[in-house]
Amino acid sequence: MRRESMPKPRRWRALLRLAVVLAAFPAASSLAADLSQQRAAFRRAFDAVEHGRDWKAEAPTLEEYPLLGALQALELARRVDKLKRADLEAFLARWPDAMASEDLRRAWLGIRAERGEWKEFLAVYSDNATRELSCHALSARLADGAKLTYAADIKPLWEGNHALPSACDGPVKWALEHRQLDTARLWQRIEHAAAAGQAGWITPLVALLPAADRPAATRLALALREPAVALKQATSWPNDARHRDAVAHALARLARREAASAHAQFLALQGRFTFSETQKGQVAAALALYQATEFGAEALARLANLPTPAQTDSTREWRVRVALAASDWPAALAGLDALSDTQKADAEWRYLRARVLTKLGRRDEAAPLFAAVAREANFFGFLAADWTEQPYSICALSVESSPDLVQSLRRTGLDRAFEWRAVGRGREARREWDHTLARLEPANRRVAADLAYREGWYDRAVFALNKGEELKLYEQRFPLAREPQIRRESHETGLDPAWTYAIIRAESAWVEDARSHANALGLMQLIPETAARVAKANKLPYSRPEDLFLPDTNIALGTRYLAQMAGKYNGAPWLASAAYNAGPGAVQRWLDARSALEPDFFIASIPYRETREYVARVLAFSVIYDWRMNGSAVALATRLPRYGQAFLPPSKSTARKKVICPAPLEPAAPAVATTRATPGA
């Protein structure tokens, strides 16, 4: 029975237990401690609880402290296996919205599920749980005599784009036994996993299939996991639909790493397997796509000649990129024409269409395209404005708030998030913030983001304001944090401060303790080994990787490493940004092949999507930060000198562009000018 329907005697018993639980914690001191005392006491108490010591001596100081509940939850979590439900409910009632409550609830539910205490489980379970707990809840309902249905209970788990935890085994077994799942639905999930490239999702499903179907599913998983091994074995596989599908997946996967080998094996296996036209197209598309990313001699023809059903957004996109890399303007225009409607609406392709039309001498057609794109505050919009000699279009909004609203929002849980940050617990601070923000209305989320910005917690504002009109909150999304240091370090290293800001914003979004999967650390995402070399070369203090979480150290080393990258390319920000992201070795390979391209076309031909988008993002952020710092901006075109030409950071005498917010309706843009500061000129 759920708490909502608990009869009055049980409610009174819960309240009594609440009093007992709270009585275990000493009463508040009559003397209110100031915040610094509370924080110091909390640190001592937290350390004591983590190490199994008594913390009650600190309790009088912490009675009114926002993180008292988190401290109590940590202590209760140490004995969660023995925690009575009523005691848990009492704690949840005291701290209903805290992240600590949700953590404690989930830990308690996990223990009850392990023990099969399903009535207790259902009494505390709430729908906003993890996938594992959701499956435990299905098991609890089955134990209570309920019947599940595919549409309401199984389908949300079965058709989702995720792996199923072992907790789902019981409900899945029940669904199979009661014909809520059958062989067709098992294969539906297996095929979904194959389309997502997830061999690990398939393996646990194999045993659920009829014996005759298991070899094909096992081989499909092998095709995804080890395509070369699968193709060697394929010569002995039967020529049926499922095995043909496994071979097609293996060929497509192998093409990503060894296109030539995949093509040779495709030709060899065609004599054994009667591939469908769809499967042939799948393999042909993979071969064409992965040859395209290496700019092979036949790549453009392969992409252009793909049957329509075999084409994807990726193959259509790369048809254009390969044509641009070859400076084949008619082929590029044909590729642009073949894009999907969704792709054609993207600013990149509208800008590139205008550029290609200009190359073909069709300036009158290019002009309105440039004018439309120039109204957007992004890399392509800024470049389009440069081509047409228009001011930059940036329309800034502000957050409407009030002191009463801010105080109200603080009480929803933001105060706990800010306190976690104040005591140096960044991970807990972000979790509490995200937990609280998810419960706020959109307008209040903006106010919360603005509050984080005002208090110097810049990354929370950046991540919170990420869609729709929120993107126009430039003050919060592009904070001028640590400005004296960034100006000083940029000046000392010969960098444009706006570019330094842009790198920080693109690398870490101002998360001071950011750590990437490659172990890059801090604001400017430096690899510790790189930081050590830069520190030694510049005689700067640095002793351990954790030093990179100190903003002063990170920015001092990061600006010098960025300047080192710039020095390799005559100061060109676009090439140095690419090298900062992908490494100078990759950039040199691209330059060896395509250095004669104009910079915007070169960027469009960067094989790594991450780097291609990173360079565009950094350069756009440079314009925005330039405007934020100076009220106007140096033309983005000047940041794109051709390879081999020198770039000098902007000075007081550098021409600057006006930034405006255009009216919703604007007269048609003039024809493309014949004399201008053009990108790469």
C-alpha cells in the first residue's frame, strides 16, 4: 500500500517515528553560527561520517544549515540495510526535495529488491526511478499478483534505445511465458540493437530465442563486435535472410576501418549470399562513406551514384564535402541539391550553397542566401555578413526576476546546490543543481541560471540555457569571467583575449574541474603530460595533474599551449583551433592534402566531425566574446587568413564591425560586393 492511502493510525505511527529519528540529532544551539562556521563544521562532520566516526558534536552549529539533511542521509546510508521503512519515510518527509533523499530512497529500494521484500518496495517506490528500479517494480507487481501488459509495462523498456539491466530478467521471462513477448518481438529488439551497433544488447537475448534462431543472433552480435572475424567465418554460414543481414552488418562495420578489405570481401561473398538490394545498398553506402572521409579518388562518383534508397544524410553530406575539397563547383551544387529538406534548412548548407553559387558566377542567386544567413548569430551567419559587408546580427535578451522570486527558488533546493559548491564538493553540487532544476518551470530555470551566473557558477548557466530563446541570453551564456587574468595572459602570449575566452568556453563551458575521457583537465582541457612540458618550457609552477583544476594555473598553461599551436600556423586562429582539438599531426595531414583550399572550404572538409564543429564554434564564440568585451567585433574573415599568411591579433587600430539586432523584416540585401574583406583573402 502506498503512503498516499495510508490510514490515519499508520500516519500517526510515521509521525512518531519521525520524531524519534529527529530526536537522535541534538537540538539547535541558541546561538546562530555564521555561514563560515557552519561550512567548517559541515566539513568536519562530513569527514567524520565518511570515516565512521561520531559527528554529533557539530550538530548544534548545523541545525539550520542547508546540507544537514545530506549529512543525516549519509549516516543513514551506512546502515540502509537495517533502516526501517517508517524511518526512511520520516526522513523523506523532512527533506522531500533533496538529492540526498532520492539517493537514500534508491539505495533502500535496491536492498528491498535484493531481498524480495516487494510490499515494502512498492510502498516507497516512485515512478521517476532508474531503469533498474522500474524493472524491480514490475517484479514487485508480479509478486503482488498483478498482470503486466506489453503496451503499458513492457514496451517502454523493450523498445527504448538502451540496454536492459539484469533486474529486467524476471519481467521479461514472465512476458515470454504469458505471450506478451514472442520470437518476433525478440528479433525486433535484436534488429534494433544491430541498427544501433550494440552487440552487447543482443547477447542476453540469444538464450531467450528458440534453439534454431540462436546461431543467427550469435553471429549477428559477432558481426558487430568483430566484423573481420565474422567475415572469415561467413563462408560456412547458411544463405538465409538473417545470416545475409549479419554479413551486411559486418561488411559495413569493417568498411569504417578497412574500406579496401571490406570491398574485396563484398565481391567475394556475393557469389555465396544472395544479398537484397537493400543490403547491397547498405554496404555500398558504407564503402562510399568511409572512402569519402579519406577523400579517395572514387569517393565522389561512388556517393553520387548511390541508389536513392541507399542514401543517408551522412552520404549526402559527404558528397558535398568531397566536391568542395576537389573544388568541383558543379558537383558541389548537385550535391547541395540532393540534400534532404532538413539538411537544406541548416545554416552551414545554406551558406555553402551561396558560396558555391558565387564560384559559379551566379551572384544574384547567392545574394539573398547570404543575406538570410547573415541574420543568424553563428559561424556561418558571421561569415555571410562578411561576404555582404553587413553588420553582425546578435539579438540579446535579459532575464526578468525579482528578489522575492530568487529567494523562493533558493528554498526549492538551489541553496543546497550552492552550499555543496561552497564546501568544495563539485560533483554533489552539480547533481543537486540538476535535481532541482529539473523540477522548475522554464521561466524559473532561466532565473536560476541567472542566479548561478551572478554568483560566479558560470557553467550552470551555460548548460541550463541551451535552447530556443534562451540562446539569446548572451551575458549568462558567455560570461566575462576572470577578465583581468585572461587579458594579461593573452597579452603576454600574443593572443587575442576573445579567442582565449572562446577556447575556454568551447573546451569546458567554465567547468573548473572538468575531466574528459582523454584525461584532459580544467578550464582549457590540458593533458597533464602536455601541461608539464609547457610549464617546464615557460618556467611556470606545476607539480601534479590536480593543479590543472586551479583556474590560475590552467589559464596560464593553456594560453601558452594555445600560443604554441598558433606559432605553427603563422598565428592563424582557425588552424590553431583545429590543432588544439585534433592535434597538429592531424592538421598537417589535412594541410598536406588540401592546403590550397580557402579556409571556409577547408573547414568544411575536415574529416573529423568533432573538430569541424569545434573550429566553427570557437570562431563564432570569438566574435561573441569580442562583442561582449568591446561592443563591436573584428571581422571573422580576418581570423581566417589563407594557409601561409600571417595573422596578427587585433589592435586598437584594427577595423571593427558594428553589431545590431535587425528588425523582424528587413529590406533585401544588396548584391554581393566586389571589393571586401573576404574570408581567407
